[in-house]
Amino acid sequence: MKDIMADYVKLPELEEYREWFKDHFDLYREDGILQVTMKTNDHPMCWSGANHRAMSQLSRIISLDRKNEILIWTHKGDNWMMDKDPHGWSTYAKERFDHQYIDDTNLIKNMIFDIDIPTIGAIPGPGFHWDSALLCDITLASEDAKFDDDHLFFGLVAGDGMFMLMQHFLGTKRANYLMYTCRQWTAQQALDWGWVNELVPKGKVIDRAWEIARMLKTLPRETRTIQSQLCKRPLERLLVNDLKLHTVSEQYSTMTRIAARDYGEKQTDEKDMSMAHHYRYATNEHDELLQSPIRSWDEIREDMVAWGERTGYQDPDKVYGE
């Protein structure tokens, strides 16, 4: 047999791209099962433009490595991400199109169109922006998890993918209500409404993900790989129909507010966004089960500031340093 004229292109091995992404993810693989754990350095992930982009870059790299046969996507610590890097969006204004359109779109579509193996999302607790876990074929959550979409609380159109997934999984009317009111829903509601597949005791969600992954690994590679394509098919149709409309809507609303010079006083900055997430998960302010009165955002912000003073809340500047 004659030698091939031009050899196959050498793609990066896990040891190489583990080093590339070490500031944003821990990567561990055993028997073809790859666990991706989101983080920022040695901390739980602090949301920033850098890890926002890294998520879409990593998903593409994972898809090129055929030694990755099953994927578990999770988060470091007891919660999903709760904080934002206080300086992590410093390039946003100059690179708004790249961050808000290209990165937003790729973060979501790469999980569905690039990764062609079974995927399991493991949510260890409350947080925000669960897109990557919800885009997985199977999604597990801790019993103490809470969910919401609070874009409107911050004066933003909910167009980065979360609301699109809410309408898909929760139903249009329920999703519209939860988006407009920014109400939270519980882990049990998430299970009842089809948002997640299983609820797992606190601290056990990653163990359960590995149990399922090992069970899937016993199937023939061809079977589970092709089956995963059928699992992703409904989301493929959703993304083709709706993703870029949602993304452009959020971007356009932001640009019109900037043009109108209306992006100042009422636009919460990254540190306040972190405080808001801690406040909302520590109180019942927006618990959907309680049906508490829907009040103005200004009143809620006043309560949030009072809560911060009362509890001694420290913003990310103090927690993570300058």
C-alpha cells in the first residue's frame, strides 16, 4: 500500500488545550469521558468577556478531539456562577460586536452544532447563565438550585439565549411571565416543567453525572454518537430559527440606548450585578411560589443596597482583589 500524498492534519491533544484554557476551565478525562469544570483561576467562575469567549472556543476544540466520547459540563464549587469579574468587561465597549454578537452566538450554537457526542450538564447549585448546562442532552441539578432570567432587572433585553431556552423548555406563556417579572423558580419546578431531568442531593450532582456517563459509555460508540444527533435535533431547529434574532435584538436595544445616551444612571454595573444575584438567592424577593407583590425595580434596588449593608456583603473588588 502506497503512502498517502499528504498526511492528516495534527490536531491538539488534551494536554495541549488543557494548558490553553487553564485559567477558565479544569479539564479531566477518564475512559473517554471529559469533565469540563468552569472556574476563574482557583475561584468559581467570575463572568467576564474572556471566559464568555473561551466557552465557545473550548466547545469547538472539544469537538475536534475524537478521544472525547462523552462530555460532562459543570461548575467549580457549590453553586453555578454567581459573580462577575469586576474588570472582566473592560473591552466590551470597544469590541461590542465581537462580544455581544459573535461570542454570544458561538457560545450557544457550538454546543449543539459542533459537539456531536452525548452531553450531560451538571448544575451544583444556584447561579445565573446556565446556557451551557441546558444545551446538554441531559441536565441534572442540585436540590437547592434556583433559576431566573433577570435581564430586565438590569435594563437589558433578554436576547442572549436564556429566554429563548425558557420559551422552548418551559412554554411560551410561562416563560414570558417569568422573564417580565424576573421571578425565580425552584429546582422542583424546574423538574416538573422539563427544565432539568433529575434533582440530586447537594454535593452529589457530579457523581450522578459520572454514573450516567459510564452507563452511556457501555453502548457502542457509533450508536451513542448518532443517537446524540437525534437528541440535539430539536435544539438545532430552534437555533436556526431563533438564535440570531434573539442575539441581534439584545444588541440592537443596547445600541439604541447608547445612541440615546440612556445607558447611565439606571444601568447596573458588573459589581452591582454580582450583588443582585447574591441578594436574590439569599432572600425570597422574587420567589415565584410566594407570588409576592411585583414592585418597581427602583424599590428592589433600594432593598438590595439595604440588604448589602445589613449583611456586610463584599463586592468582587474586595473578594478577588484589584
